[in-house]
Amino acid sequence: MTATPETVARGARRGAGRQSYGGRFTCAVLVLFTAGSLFPLVWTAVAASRSNSRLARTPPPFWFGGNLLRNLEIAWTDANLGTALLNTTVVAGTVAAGTVLFSTLAGFAFAKLRFRFRNPLLLLVIGTMMVPPQLSVVPLYMMIAELSWTDRLQSVILPTLVSAFGVFFMRQYLAQALPTELIEAARVDGANSWRVMWHVVLPAARPAMAVLGMLTFVMAWNDFFWPIIALTQNGNPTVQVALTGLGRGYVPDQSVIMAGALLGTLPLLLAFVVFGRQVVGGIMQGAVKG
């Protein structure tokens, strides 16, 4: 039987609303990976709800106990987590916003503007990604000490307001997702560079900006190496710095440490629940455009 255009069209309409489903093996693999991803978080919550003596016994507990609220209260008080969470939110939010803004501006310049030494400058920016961050610790600490910024939040905000990865990421996205003809049409209509940036570049770059902002926020929230050098536990600590003071003693209280780690992780989970759809949508939109 020869397929006519009418039958092909009817078949396409019938299959348009259908979704393709994976087999049992695919579902089993997804369930396995999901369980493996959730296990550290679940184990942290289980350990935070037990006593330190119970965690030391074999076999370890695999279900929740009744000490969760007590351990959370001890961790909150001993590590001053209220101040630490506020400081970390300010630091991570400012770093994420600054990285997204400056990386988008620089990425647009490298992707669509024509100026001298553009390619060498881009190679120089990419080359900084290969420099270990440990090499810059001594001169950076000398600089913030000279400015009297030790134990202040600007000492961990300003050095990370822009990243080479963010610039390269936005440059690659805008080079493919933003047509040059659209920019030329805006300039023909009389738009200057700032109007082109606001009305043309930013709407086109929104999906990549959401992905970069979320990744930067998570990295800034979890950053430990530089904050532990620039900040102190009794001054203006971030969450990672404050958690280093938990469980001190001859026998560290692992249950309190786990409770503090749980408190430090919950804001990230909340941020992903709130902005996760936008991030995934940005990734998918960028994949479709590519």
C-alpha cells in the first residue's frame, strides 16, 4: 500500500502528542544513578539525627534517629551559622551576579565586536584557566592585607567577580545563538552599543546566563580554599569556614558535624528547586539552538 500525503499527515498528527519511553534497562539505570546521587544527602541526614556514640558502632545506622533537632541546634549555635549563612548568601549572590554580567559583556565583545588583538586577548583569558589558583594566594593575600580587607567579605567577593570560564562560556554561546544580522539591524535603527546590549544581547543570552549564574552560585557557595585564608571563624565567616569549627575536641562529634553540613546544604537545594527549571530550560534551549 502506497502512503499518500494524507495518510502521512494523519500519522504525524497522531504521533505528535506521544512521548517516547525508554525500556526497563534505561529506567533501572536512571533509578540506580538517582539513588547513588541521593545517598550522600540521605546519609548526612541520618547521621545528623543520631548520637556520636551510635555512629561509632558497627554496623552504622541506616535509619533516622531522634537527635536531629538537638544536633541542628548545637551546630547552629556553636558555628554561628546564622551569620555564616547570611554572609555566604551575600558572597555567592554577588559573585554570581557579577560573573554573569561581566562575562556576558566580555563574551559579547569577543564574539561579535571587531577590535585589535581580539584573538590574542581571548587566548590570554583562556590561558589563565590553566594557572593553579594556589599560585595567586600569596600576592592576593598581600594585596588585601595592604588594603585592610582581611576578615571582610569584599576580600572574597572582588577577586572572583569575573572568571575566565564564564567569559569563554558566554563567548561560545553568543557566537552561535546571536545572529550578526540582528545586531546590524539594531544599529541601522539607530541603537547605540548599550541599547544593543540591553535589547538584543541580553534577551538572546538569557538561557546561558541562567546556567552560568547557577553554576557560579554553587561554586561560590562551596568555595573553601580562599575564604579559609581571608576570613576567620569569629569574624565574618562563610558557611565552609564556620563548619571547620564544629566537632572540635578529643573525640570529634560527627553527628554535630553532619548536622552543620546539612544546614549548609539546604539553601543550595532550595535554590535548585526554585531555579532548576530555568537552568534546565536554558541548557535545552542552547542545545536546540546549537
